[in-house]
Amino acid sequence: MATKTKYSIGYNQDPKMLELLDAYANRIDSLYFPMPPTYLTSGRNRPIEKNYKTNIRTVIKTCEKHGIDSQILLNATCEGALCANTSHMKKVTDYLKTLAGIGLKSAAITNPFYITEIKKSIPQLELHSSINCYTSNLEQALYLKDMGIDVLTIDRDINRNLSLIKKIKKETGLKIKLLANEGCLSNCPFRKMHFNSLAHRVPDKQFLIRSCITIISKDPAKIFHIPFIRPEDIKHYKSFVDHFKLATRTLPTSQIETTLKAYIDEQYNGDLLDILDMTSMKCYFTFINNKVLDKLKYFENMQKCTLDCKSCNYCETLLKKAAILNTGDKNPKCNECEIYLKLIKPNIN
């Protein structure tokens, strides 16, 4: 009997979120959550609940009860002068030791200094490279292996380069994790600055209205270049990918369940935007018909993409047949439309 694919989902600080662990325990690989901000900032700019540090213990215990791994995120891309500070690192490591003592199973890490230190101090903790390590080639992967990483999280930009991912797995001998519902532009020129701004708690809206949404506003067909893996395409990766991550910790619990169920079922008959991590795109698009992408052989065509957009026009065809653009009104699915529409409205035909 084939092993059922499991998914890693993010904790959104909603107590009802933990009920999903009970309902889908046999299909959830792990639940991930950030470090308390007193230790490290995060790869997301989210308000932290008042009792978050105490609630982490509840999250860990609930995961343990359901046989689900609990995973803490050390995924900020900038710590300023503290990035290699030994006393600060000891403070972080001591806290992780406490959590490991009550059942924490793994940590996803961006800063290489932490990898070697935690591997030495807490050997029972499984270490995953963060997606913010941007691991996109074999040499990077081998460095991380030598440092002590157990699971490699592959850079989203090579999600569709199956042969390269297979090579990295073969040559490193490590487990491989992919982020499936990616919503960031392929090879986004703003990505590193964006994650650095998040690490320093710069309000997300201030950054976004001047960054990647400006690219989409000029060329909306680029949304189809985003390296997401649709639920229908998970089957192409099962033989060589060990873990699939779903970006969910900024989503309401109902949407997390919708997303998780779509990937469990490996099909989704609805709005692609509802299951991908691309909230800001909802101000520009009203709907993207996921099933139309099937009919137009999306996976097969994107595998052949050479970025020769002037002669190809495949993404333009998708735009016409699968997408409904926002005509300039506020999309009820988007909480930030009023801000974005000020920017994009002049470009809407």
C-alpha cells in the first residue's frame, strides 16, 4: 500500500487551529511556529499573542499527543550585530533545550551559526534548513550537510527543476522538503530585502506596495511563473521528496483547512488564489480557475519554460482563459485592496 503524503502546516495562533491536528493527524507531518520575539524575530510580520511563550508549550504537547512533530522556526534573515554573538546564541540554545525537554522535535534554521551550535548542544533535535537559506544548487546543499542539517528545504525558485532536486538528494543523501503553495514571484528581485525588512519588523504593507506588486501590475501574466506546486502536481514529486510544507501561518483556520484538504486530495476545483500563499495578489485578481490550468497542461508546459515570453504567449493564454482580473473594485477576499488599488488601478484596462 502506498504511503499517504503528509504536510507540514504553520500555527496561526488560533486555538481552533489545534483542532485540525485531531481531524487530520494522519496527514500532518509537523506543525511549525516562530520563536518568541524576545529571542528572535521571524520570516513573517505577525502580531504575537500575549501568552505566546506559554502557548508554545501547549502546542508542543498537543503535537506530541497526536504523533505530529513540533517544529520551531529560527528563520529571520537578519539579526544585525547579534548574528554571531555567542552570549545571544547561548540564550537561544538554552531556550531550545527547555523546549526539547518537553517534546520539541525539530527546528528550521536560517543562520548557519545556529546550525553547528544546536547540533552540538541538542543532538536529538532534527535540524531543517530554512527555505530562507535559498538552497538552489548542490554546493550550497553540501555546505549545509557538513554543518549538520538533517533535512534540506529547497529554494522555491527551483521547485520545477526536478532533475536538480533529485541530484541534490542523491549527492547529499539527505531528506528533501519543498514549499508547495509558494506565492512569491519567481526569482523576485525584492525577496532578500523583503525578508530582511520582516526581520526588522518593518510594516509589510510599506514594503509590498513598492515592490513585487509593481511587477504584477505591469505584467499580470507573471503570476503563472510563480513556482507553486498545485495539488494536482504533487504526484510528480512523491518519489523523491520527503516533506511538503504549506505556508499557512498568516491564514485564517478555515482557509488552512481548505488548503490542507486540497493537497491531501491532490486536486482543487476552485480559485487557485485560495490555496496559495499570495494574499497581496488578490487585489489584482478576482479569480484563477485551477481546473483550467489542468486543461491547458500547466505542469507540462512550465517544465519546458525557457522564459522566451515574446514568442511563447502560453502565460498570456492562461491569463485570458483561467484568470479574472480585478476591474478596480475592492476584492472582498483581500484585506489590503484599498492600499494596493491606489497603485495598480492606473494599469487596469
